[in-house]
Amino acid sequence: MKAYMGLTCKPGAYNEVLKKLLIGLNLDQQNVHLLFGPVDILIQFHDLRDLQEFIEKYFDPIRLIGADEDMITKTVSLVVINEGPKLSETPYAFVFLNVRPKSLEEVRRKLLNIPEVLSSDSVFGPFDVICSVKAADPKELETLVSLIQNIPGIENSFTSIVSPIKTLPDW
């Protein structure tokens, strides 16, 4: 089983949240993505036994990070229904899609046929599909997102560019 968790942080708190995720909870840095967009941090969880493991091991501890200071102001959990390939490289961006229900698997398959799409997962949550993409620069990303948005069945999308997380700065 695979899941995602998106975190929105109080302004100025994302560094402390990252520290608690990477050091306190010992999450693999390759699965924690700092984003430019409405979600500040996106975390991927692979090889989960079941939903209970996700809740007990990750969901509950993460949502309580910095609870006294309200460091995390919003969470969104996305449980994967149909999983794409594991990421073999750090994505340039994540594209979150809402899709007409009857088109869900067809859209996901078409996404996986685009060479710049690294992975595409159908999920339960406020989105239907999350895909990670590679691009050389913002112009290439713009072209790719336009191509994705023109796939029949996609109703809307939003794109968040991945910001590199520096190798554990001095916190």
C-alpha cells in the first residue's frame, strides 16, 4: 500500500517541520518534498501493510508535530488506489488532477505514456490523480502541463514545483 500526506505549515515553520520529519520521525529525505504551492510539504509512504499502519506510524505522529505552536495548519491524506512506478529520480513538480470518474484509469494510463511523467497514482482524497513529472526548466514544465491538461477526461489541475531540500542544514 502507498499513501501521501500533504502539510500546510504556519508561515516560517516549514524548516522546523522538516527537521521533525527527517530527524524526529526518521523519514527518508527522498520521500519528503518541499513544494511551492498550496501544500508546503508532500510526503510519500511506500510499502505500507495497511491503513492502520499508516495512521499509527505516520498520520497521527505527523499531525501532532508542533501542535502547541500550531506549526502545521492543515493536512491532507491521499491513499493510493492504483499505484504507478516508484520514483527513480527527484521530480521537478507534482501535478494534482481531478478527473471525470469514468475516465480515471484511461487518464492515468495516458499519463504514464508521456516520457516526462515519472509516476502516476490514482488516489482517494480531494484529487483523483497525483503525477510526478520531470522538466529541465519552467518553460518545459509549462509545455508538459499544457499537454497533460489536454488529455480528455481531466477536469482541472494544479501544479506544485519541488524545491530542493538542502542536505540537512544546521538547525
